[in-house]
Amino acid sequence: YTTLFRSVWALTISTISVVIAPSLPYWLGGSEEIARDASLYFMVIGVCGIFFQMEGLAGSMLKCSGNMKIPSILNIGMCVMDVMFNYFFIYLLDLGVVGAAIGTGCAELITAMLMLYFLLVRSSMLSLKGRPGSFKPKADTVSTAVKIGAPMGLQHLLMGSAQIVSTLIVAPLGTIAIAAHSLSITVESLCYMPGYGIAEAATTLVGQGIGAGQKLLTRSFARMSVGLGITVMTVMGVLMWIFAPELMALMSPVEEVITLGTQVLRIEAWAEPMFAAAIVCNGVFIGAGDTLIPAAMSLCSMWFVRLTLAASLAPKYGLKGVWTAMAIELTFRGIIFLVRLFKGG
């Protein structure tokens, strides 16, 4: 039933994406020179959204069942395929930006099929093969799913909306700023992706610990995960600060983009330790079924701290002001999440 609901939702989002794609770049303040490519890229990615949804859903189910190995291997494979398909469609077939979207969609499709195979056929706990009986949903199961899932869904929806507002703030700063902003986010992902991996492991460990009734072990898992996340992302932040010019040079040949991207990455590097705390603590809370209050904390931090500061600083300080606001907000969010972890019961 979860898979069915997710499929309907994905198809709805894909349809909306196709409808709004021609107008979306202009709504976000994009210029004529980037609007066509941006529309086509968004349209293709939107159509492929169902593959991304299924890959994420199946991977999450496998992880929650204790199987971290298969989703991790398949996600790594998706990254490799994404690079290979992008090269093929962008350069060998000369499709440019559209080729990048098609390449990503192909990688998501193959990964989704493999994830669903391991979930529905191979998983000893979750497979449907050889399991006769009714799949009629039970009231208590649906109630629990809504209680845990609804706050998370609303959080992702409003956080995504906040990212759109952030783009609206950056767009008037010019094409160089937009390019530097987008490419810097890509470079920064090298820092925070390990944090998300640790957070997913924390969700599994905490969920299984609570299910087994091992409170002390669960708290130990939670604190060790957060400590590991902070340590890893602090090291990654230091490396990002040192090698920011070289990393940006890999992303763009334009000197202005490299210079501006280097500046904002070095601002963001200072926030990586508390960004790690926010990411991994959130994974701990999800594992404990505690989603409502953390979701509210994230939304308040994003909307009332980051966006307010970004809108205030952007006119005077440009993209550096936007990223300063981001660094302050991530530090604030990490601190309040740590307080909840250690003092919130």
C-alpha cells in the first residue's frame, strides 16, 4: 500500500512538473539565456521522478529492515551510472543539458528496478513472494504511519518550498551568482553526504534498539552516531576549506564562478560540524518515531532564520550574504537538535 500510494503521488508530481516546466525558470527569476535548457532539464527530471521515488522508498524499507548493505551498494552504483550515462548523452550524443537529465533518469530507473527486486523478491522479511494472505490495511498500522510520516512529508514539502524561496533570493544577483550557488551546493554535497549515510545507519540502529527494548543501548547508538557524524563532517569541512578553489575549478572553467564559489564554500565550511549534528540527530529522531517536533524545529529554523537573514543580507553582500545566512542557520539548527537529543527525553 505504501508503494501504491507513493506511485500515485509520484505520477501526480511528474504531471505537475511537465505542466509548469516552461514557465518555472521565469517564475524563479531566471534569464532568457538559461530558461530553455532549465525548462527541458526540469521536465525530464520531473518525468523520471517516479523512478527516484521508488528507489528511495524501496531503499528506506530495506534499511529499516536492517539491510544497509544492498541499498548502499545500489546507491553507489547509481552514482557511477549517473556519471557514465551523463557522459554518453551529453558528449557522445551531443544532447547537452537535456542529456544530463536523461542520463540521471536512466541511472534512477535501473537502480529503482534493482531496489524493488531486492525488496519484493529477495528480502527475507519484506518480500511478497510466497506470502499468501490479505494486504488490507489495519487501522492501527495506518494511524502509526500517518503519525510518523505526515510530519516528515510536510517538513520535506515546506523545506523544498524554502529552497525555492532561496533561489528567488539568489536569482536577482545575476548569472554568475546563480552558477556559483548551484555548483557550490554540488561541491558541498561531498561534505554532507557522509553525514546522511551515518544518519540512515542511526535510524536503523535506533529503531531496532527501541524495538528490542534496549534503552541504554539505543542511547549509546544515538550518541555514538552523532559523534561520528560530527567528526567526519568536520574533517570534510576542513578539506573543503583548503581545496575549495580546486574543487570549484573542476566544476567550472569560468574564473568569476570559481572565485565566488570558493568564497562561499569557505563560509559554509565553518557550519559543517553543526550541520552534521542536525543531519544525524534527525536520523536518530526518525528511528525513535519522533518526527513532529523535530520537523517543526527544522521549519522554524529554515524559514525564520535562514530565509530572513538571506533576504536581509543578499542586497548588500550578494551571494556571500546568502551563504552566511545558511551557515548561521545550520549552526543554529544543529545546536537546538543537540539540545533535544541530550535534554529532550
